[in-house]
Amino acid sequence: MSFPKYDQYKESSIGWLGDAPKHWLATKMKFLGKAKIGLTYSPSNVVDEEGANCTLVLRSSNVQDGKIVFHDNVYVQSEIPENLRTEEGDILICSRNGSRALIGKNAMIDQKSAGLSFGAFMTIYRSDLNHYLFWVFNSQLFKLQSASFLTATINQLTVGNLNSFDVLLPPPEEQTAIANFLDAETSKIDALVSEQRRLIELLKEKRQAVISHAVTKGLNPNAPMKDSGIEWLGDVPEHWAVSRVKFMVQPNDGIQMGPFGGMLLDLDSEDTGYKVFGQENTISGDFTRGQRWVSQQRYEELERYAAKDGDLVLTRKGSLGNARLIEDLPQPGIIDSDTIRIRVDDDIIASPYLEKLLHEASYIAEQITRKKRGAILPGLNTSIIANLVVMLPKHDEQNELLSYLDSESQRFDTLQAEAKRAIELLQERRTALISAAVTGKIDVREFTSKEAVA
């Protein structure tokens, strides 16, 4: 959809912005409303849950995708000044945060979020023009000015910063027309984004279902079946073995947890040629990450904990989705105490097949969840891994299943990538539309009139 431009433009007096509609006014935020920094409270005022004389304090986590959400809530039990309570129509802005990317995100206070308070890292902007100004706060006009105040040492927007922001202000009836236009158009875009996100979730569910069916039922729908011996799993192909991981690994440290405590003291911070691999490697699959090394002598002393090509490693702090097959290890190294190493017997099971099971098979995840639920200590251990029940096809069928699952995974990855790209394009369209409307690059008055007639 294309939109007309205004008939006449002039220099906006905001040098970097360029021209603006001739009848629009260039002004500062301080002339349009008032900004207020939020409540400072002590940890002793925080209570576990909502109760009598408690007030919810809105923080950065309560602002998601331009809306107020109620999760990760913090309640305080103290007297809240009236000027630090939200009012319907206020714009709540994240003005200070450890993450620069979150500074400037904002949402409008609605009926549900009115009467609450807001934290000291947040700012309320209050104005009678907020129906229009909300879209200014969500435009490039606001983002570019916000970025100009953030430096390596300053990671916040002060009230003074906000007050100095430049704004282009149309006449009142035009402000309403622009705000109504953006309400309608962004709602359409947001609905399309939601559809794509739902599609991604459905693709993930379908992918998981395909994997689960393949590694428990096989690829031959006519294969004779037998009881797996696991009540919640049901039947598996009759010719498959039902075994445990401990019977599929090499003898002598086939399942090994990394060394604890003093055994890993005196680590080197410079590359000795012998690395310590841990959670950052098992989660990412990138074995170049990390800045921990041991001396050659220490490596030789702890060689039973060494990682080698063909090993599987997983983090003790996770469950499903963190198993990694080591291929082309960049340098020798040992695993740390948060890592479990599995060294399979290749005559029984292919390492890539066990990786697929530990990484994505839901029946493995279910076993881990059940075992961890009754464990004394949190996290995985070698006993849990050793006793996982595995449905085990013959080698040829393992390879056939892997080939099939690789092909299916690529298909789902392609579809998900297309959906993610669609979301990116829609969000780019949304941002461009907002910025064009609030800087007068497009004239939407006729559009909103037609909408009203329709």
C-alpha cells in the first residue's frame, strides 16, 4: 500500500531529520508533558506476593512488545506517593538498564495497569497528547535521539534527556488521524506477526513429533511391534533392542563426569594448548569458546577426563537439547565438573544417533525429567545418564533414521527460517510506517477518512 505525501514541506529545524509538512510545529518534549523518574525502595520493602497494603512496582520486565504484562512481578509494602502512581494514558519508559538494547522500550498504561507504581529505572511521561506521542516514542525519531545519549559510561535516559527530545507536532485533528491510522495498521501487522510466530511453534511441534515417531516406531509402518516395557511409551518395532546407555559405552570411564573442586585449581588464563571445556561449549556446540586452560603436566595428570573427537558431552545443568558430538576438536582439553562425557561403543550405537536421541528425543527427555524429579541433588549425573532406556535399531537402520531425520530437520529449518524472515520484514514495515507517519513523510488523513466511512 502506498500513501501520498503532503502538498507543501519546509525545513523542519531538526537538521538531521530533513523536511517536514509546512504546517507542522517542531518542538521539545518538555513543552508537551512531564517526565517523572520512578520509586526507589529498599529490599526490606519487597514482599513475596500481593497482599494488604502492597503495591506492584512496574519494571522493565513488565514491558514486553509495547504492552504491559504481569509476570516476574515485584510487590512492595510501603507508602507510595500519589505522583509515583501510574495513570491511564501514561507512557512507561525503560530509562535505565544493564542492557542498552532495552533502554527506551515503552508501553502505554491502560486500565489494568493504572494505580500501580514504577521502579527507579523507569520513567513515566504524562501528557494529554499521549495517544499521538506514544507512536513518536515507538518511532526512529525517538530511537535515534535515545541512542545519542548512550555512551560507554552512560547507560540511561534522564528526565533532562527526555525533555530535550525534538518532536514534530501536527495540528490536534491530524494527531488523532495519525494515531488512529497507526492503531489500525500496526494491529494488522501485529496479527500477521502473531500468525508467523504461531506457525514457528507449530513447526517446532511437528518437528518434535516427526523425530519422536521415527526414533520410537521406525520408518516402516508395517513392521511387527512389541511392548517396549515402558508404560507411557507403548510399542516399538519387534526387531529393536531395548537397552540402557550404560550397555552402549566403552568400558572404563565410558560415562565420565568432570573433576571437582581442588582438582581444577591453578587454571591458566592464557592459552597453554590444553583447554578446559564446559557449559559454554556443550550448550553452543562451539568448542573454541572459553578462556580456561591447564598446563600440559596437569592435562596429563587428568587425562582420564580428556575430551576427544567422537565423544558426546552434555551439561549437568540441563536436560534435553544440550548433547553435542565433538568433531574436529580445536585443541586437546579436559571437561569440567559441570560436564558429562559419553564415549560410545561404536559396534553398538553410532555416536551421531545417540546425540540425536539425547538432543531431541522426547522419550529421553521424559525419562530425565522423571529421574531428576526424585533426585536428592538437582541436575544430571552419570547414574541418570547410564540408566536411560534407549530403543536401539541395528546400525544400518540407525544410519537410515539419521539420514531421514537430517532431511526432515533441514525441511523444518527452511520453513522456520522463512517464517522468521517474514516476521523481520513485517517488523521492518511496522517501524518504517510509524516513522513515516510521525515525521510527515506520508499523509494518512485521507486514509483515515475512508476508514471512518467504511
